[in-house]
Amino acid sequence: MALAQRVGADILNGAPVGTLDRLMYGLGNLLIYGPLRNVLGMSRIRVAYTAGAAIGPDLFRFYRSIGVNLKQFYGQTETCAYVCLQQDGKVKLQTVGTAAPGIELKIAEDGEVLVRGVSVLKEYYKRPDATAEVLDANGYFHTGDAGVLDSEGHLRIIDRAKDVGRLVGGAIFAPNYIENKLKFFPQIKEAVCFGNGRGEVCAAINIDFEAVGNWAERRGLAYGGYVDLAGKPDVLALVAECIAKVNADLAAEDGMGETQIARFLVLHKELDPDDDELTRTRKVRRGFIAEKYAVLLDALYGGKAEQFIETQVKFEDGRTGSVSATLKIVEARRFPLIKAAA
């Protein structure tokens, strides 16, 4: 599998790979990758597509490494399926490909993806008011998604346009994009990022109690519940490692490097719909959280090393109680911006 991770995608893309690696991959395909594709029901698949919400790069890389030609595309009902598609040999883990034939892509000043072309809707049936909301005078359809075009014309969707803000320096701040990167790690259950109108990005993290608990037990690290586990120095170091990997990714992406996480803390309680911190579909209520935990935001942006907080919580049986802790503020590792090749 280590060999597949290293050269599998290159072989699938038709990129140069050494003779020995090709021979070893052929042996792996006979003994491991082929039987694995068979177990997954994918032995005869020539190409596979994924769309909708983003999948993690590790999952995407896994399928391509074992020889499944998985690619991403992007579109909406109003665009008759897809407007962007990854081409063979030009697959990037973080993008949804380039514009399809007959399609024009443009990024608006506020970061919204605009689309014009042969497959875009003419109008909503008997809804001229709704049509006027999404089609502008130049015929561009306003997707409602925010994105970035890289130097090769590949589109990267970063967030819903209505959720995108800016740092004081002018960089686009897409909180959901960063939060999703964090939640791809099994140790992180929820993440809330702040930065709109501020100079830096800071984050509040919920650990996954089961995953981190198992990790702690394998290392003989004793703990007495969520609050105790979340505050352990080893756990903070584990979360810091995850955030460093996200920051390294952001530093290498066009337009995202300035939104690396500067500081973070691990919350003393799990965000909960019963406490109005999440919707029932587990979407973060960022504004409510910013207001409820204002003292923590002040600590994150005020240069403090720690902050005491006591929070009222609701239990499933209707009782109420409180949870308190002194939370450590941790400086995250950041990386120099990597400029894309012209």
C-alpha cells in the first residue's frame, strides 16, 4: 500500500514512473490491488466520478492509488449536471477540474463562481423573479458557491458565497473550507474558525472523544472524562499536529495561504444542538458560538496563554448543569506561502 500511495496515481495519470516501481506495482496489482477492487465491486470500472460535498484527499488518493480512476466534477441542476470535470492525466486532489467544452467560468469580486454556456438554464419555469435573481445581464448564472481558479484554470470550490468573508488584509476567508479540512482528521469532530474582519484566523476545536480516547488508552494516558482528556498536553499536541498539516495545505493553495490558523484552543465541551451551538443537521451556528464564547475569542485574539470559562449545558433528561475549565491557547505552526508556477 505504501508503494501504491507513492506511484499508483502517477501510473493512472500516465506520468513517468521507474521500471522497478512499475514491476512492483504490477505485482501488487496481481496480489493486492486487484483483489481489493474486486471486494469493493470495482473490478470492471473504467472511470468513476464523485460530486456534491468534498471528499477527503486521503480517501480520493486511496481509490486512485489502487487503480480506480476516480475523478471529481462540479455542477448544479441549473447547469444540466456538470460545468467542470477533471480530465485524465490532469487530476488534482483539491479541485473539481477545468471548464467543460462550451462553458465559461468567471470569479466575481466577492469570490462567487459565475457560469455561462450551452448547458446553463434559460429560465425557471414561470418564475421570472427567481430567474432575475440568478442570471445577470451578461447571461452569467450565479452559483452561490465561492471558488478560486488556479494558474492552470482548475476550479477549487471553497465555500458557499454567503459564508465567505475577508481578513483585514483583503484575503478571502472561507471558514467552512478550513473547517472541513480539519474534520477530515478522525481526531477532530467539530471545528469552528473565526477571521472575518480580523487580522488572523483562529479556531475552536472539538476532539472526537471515542477516537482520541482510544488513542490515549493505547499510549497508557489516563483521563477522567471529556473535559480532562481535552485538556491533556499530549492531546493538544495531537491537535496541533493536525492543524499544522492543514496549514501546510493552505500555504500551498492559491489564495489560501494567508488564512492559515494562527492560534487554537480545544473546547471543554462538545458542541451540541441541545445547547443551540449546532443545527439539528449538525451545521455550526458560527454567529451564536462567537457570542456565547466571546470570552474565548477575546483570549484567542488578545494574546492570552489560557482562559477560564464556565458554561451552562442541557442534559438529555431536561436537567441543566455547568461545565468549567481553564483552556490553553496554543500557537499553531504556520508555513511560508508557496507561489504557484506561472
